[in-house]
Amino acid sequence: MNPPTPGHIHGLCIPFLHEVRKKAISILTSRDIDFSPDQSLIELVQLANLVPRIFLTNTTNDRRISYMQVENRGLYKRVKGIVSNKNDADPDNGIFYVKDKNLENPLIPEDKKLFVIRMILNALDVSRFLENSDIVVSERDLQYWIVCQTSGPEHWCAQMGPVSAINCGLKLSKSGKYENLFFLWEKMKTRKKWTAG
């Protein structure tokens, strides 16, 4: 999600919040804990003792470019424009193809997280009285649930992608067992959704 798009928000983040709600209700039902289906997402998560997380990788253009050979790094320090036709790209003059792998992560981790939070809140605000009224969540909770930063207690969780996210989930789980984790992720390039539980 660098940069985050409406497709990321509506195709992954909003479905994630719906899945968290379903999982909380499933846990509460299986444990015979009293709850009301009208309770807020936050109340259900707390009752079910869930620790929801959206892990965003810390990948940036600068990090990727720093691994390049010195002569190639210089090209990316003087980006002047982006073109949609690969044949129109002229890297020597600072004009790059829009899908250049080295320019696909423009935001620093903290900014990416901020944009994702704002976009989720906007999506929920616009559709609050429609299909998403049961997953309204506060900015404070999203700050806690979304991990993508270079400092803080869980900063290491998103640095290496899905593997570090799974390891972080295991460490956050008091039991440290896979059966207590539920994953939902999407591989955006192929539009395939993957779930594991």
C-alpha cells in the first residue's frame, strides 16, 4: 500500500474490519460469553480478547535504491517526471516509466500509515449508514491496530513483509500457537485474496 489507493482500502482494509467483527462474534459464541450483536466493533474485540493488526511494510524507494550500484543510484536522485508509456521513459534525463520498480514506494512508513488511517476513516464516514455501520472504529484504535513505523513497540513487525507479520502475530499471541492466529491478506497485483486461520 505505498501509496495506498481506494482499492487497498475497500478491497482489503474494510473487509479486514468485517472479518475481525465476524471472528470476535465467533469466539464469543464458542466461549458462551454474553454479548449483543449491536455492540461496537471495539467492544466485541475487547470482549473476545483479540489483537487486530494491519501490517504495512516499511519498504521505501530510498531503501530499495540504496541497494543499487552507485552509478544507478544517481539516476533516481534526479527524477523529474513519470510517463505512462515505457518507450517514452528517458532515465538519463530524469523521466521514468510509471511502473518502475524502484519508484513504486514513494511514502515513508509513518506517512503511509497516516494516509491509510485517513482513508479508512473517510471510507467508514461516507458509508457509515450503509453497509459498514457495524465496523466503525476510531482514529486512536486504528493508530494502534495499524503497524508501519520505524520506531515503537512493534516496529520490527512489518519490516520483512508477511513472514515478519506472522512472527509478530505469534509473539503477540499469549499462547504463541498458530491456531490462535487469523490472517487475511491480498496480493494486489494478481487480485487474489488469501486467507488462513
